[in-house]
Amino acid sequence: MVDLKGQYEKIQNKVNKAITDVIESSAFINGPEVKGFQEDLESYLDVKHVIPCGNGTDALQISMMALGLEQGNEIITVDFTFAATVEVIALLKLTPVLVDVDSASFNMDIEALKRAITSKTKAIVPVHLFGQCANMEAILEVAKAHDLYVIEDTAQAIGAEYTFRDGTKKKAGTIGTVGTTSFFPSKNLGCYGDGGAIFTNDDDLAQTIRGIVNHGMYKKYYHDVIGVNSRLDSIQAAILRIKLDLLDSYCDTRRKAAAYYSAGFAHSDRIITPTTSDFTTHVFHQYTLQIIGADRNALHEHLNANNIPNAIYYPVPLHNQKAYMNSRYNENDFKVTNQLIRSVISLPMHTELETAQQDHIIHSILNFLNA
């Protein structure tokens, strides 16, 4: 699904030198490379504060801790996403409220969001799934009307750009109250281990977050807030600084690969290719098809049998996951999600894809569906 080795080989000399430099400096934790990456990412995103942390899940949890959310507060997020988004809500003894998604973008359905709001709702967590932004302008309008926080889960969409109706543009993760991302190796901007970051333009919130990520300390051995141990290490930061310079070119390469796939599938009446909303660019963390009028699971098995990488993101909706089942959920409220789990399939998507590889994948899928 990804070719991290091929990507590494193109930047091998820079990466190896950066790693060696960190080792020779022995500044492994909160060293100058972390500060440098923070500043580079702030400049790239045009956001006042970037706070690096240990991983994307921590980024979500720390953001919620910093906002002072309390047990029983309801947090609205989507049913069709990776479990980390809802996992941290449950860990903090908050109440996850799951809503359906839009069938075209796979992102939060605005009308479903509106119906889910109660007097206990305190925050909305839109997930920019597969590489494009949710309808943030509409989400912000709902949040403003009900005095809610907006926590963006940007783990799959760093580098995507959102355009408001007035023409204003902002990067994914810099639009709401706070944004979070993951630097898991397979991400568009990935390190060689775990890593994450939190973004905000709120000075006070940023200050709180900086304490939380470091055991609640602003001064060593003085603990002003309840914190955690979640720090991006210097080696990962050094690698990320190199790859950040290439992020836009990585995203452009993914878009070209996505366009090639879509052209290859354009005449099939059994495939719905990914679409992009007018208000957002797409950075194609995943390239996800919907299979209609055919057996998606059989296609999955066919591709596996022919050694063609593929994946089903996601096979089970969160409301049916054992850990998050709740009697308040009604299957009729998740019609789109329940359809997607039966129809989606993701194909290899990375910066090293060659058209010959894509041709092989396209022809294998079309031959199977037309058989």
C-alpha cells in the first residue's frame, strides 16, 4: 500500500546525515531539531503555534485535556473513521456521539451533526478523511451557534487546503479551535516511528498544551497542570524537517496518481471513484473506490490472490465496534456508513507509484468486475 523504502532511497543521504547529527549532538529529547521542525511547520501551515507530541492519538487526547472538557460532556464525531478519534473521548470519560457521513466525501454529514447536538454537547471533532477537508465553514457555523469547540483530526490530510466562500484559504488543521495530526510512517508527512503535533492560533490554549505534553511542567520539577509524557524525539523531528520540504511535491504526486487511477476506471459502471469538494483540495492519503453492483469482498480476495495490495478502510463502523456499542445508536442513523463498509476498497497510493503498476492494478480490477 505504501513504498517507504523507495521514498527513503531518494532522500537517503539527507536523512542519514540528519540522524547522525542528532546522535552526535546527543540532544535526543526537546533538542534543536524539534524546535526547528516546530518553526518550519508553523511557517508551512501559517499557524501561530505548533506543539509537537508523541503521536496523533496523544494529540487528540491532549487537545481535549487542554480544553477542560469534563466527564459526561458530549463530543460529536463521525462513525466512519479509525478508532483513535473516539478512543480518546472514551479514555477521558467524555461521551462520544457518532454521526453519519456524506456519501461523496466520506466526511461529516452536516445535517446529522445538527441533529446530534444536545445541551451536553461541548465539542465537534471533524475528521478530514482520506485526504480532504470536511465542510469546515458549515461546521464552524454550527459550532458558533451552540458555543462549541472544534477539534480537527487532520491525521490523513496534512497539506490539504480549505477555501472559504469569501476566498480565504487555510490549511487543514488550522481552521477550528485546535488541530491535530499524526506522523505515523505511512502518512503523507510521516517519520520513521511515532510522532504527532497539535496546532492552534490561541495563545492561552497553546501554553496549556505545552505544559500537558511535558508532565504538566513549564519549569523543571514544577508541575502546574496535570500532564502526560508525549514528546516528539529529535531524530523523528530531523527526518520530518527534510520531508516537510517535500510535502507539497508528495501531495502533487499523489494527486497525479489518483487522476491516473480515476481515468482508468472512468467507464466502469461498477466503480465510483473519489470526488473532491469545491472547498477543499485532496492530498489522497488513501485512494478509495466504492464498488456497486458487484461483490466487494470477492474483489478484495481476487486482489489478494494476485498479490495486489489493497485494504478495506473501514470494515466495521465505530457504532458496531464492541468497545463503543451503545443502546442509544439507531442503525437508521448510519445509512451511508453502513453502505460504505460494504462497498469501499482502497488501492496502493504513495509517491513511488509507477503508471505500469497502476495499469496492472486497473486492468486486474476491471477484468474481475467484467468477468
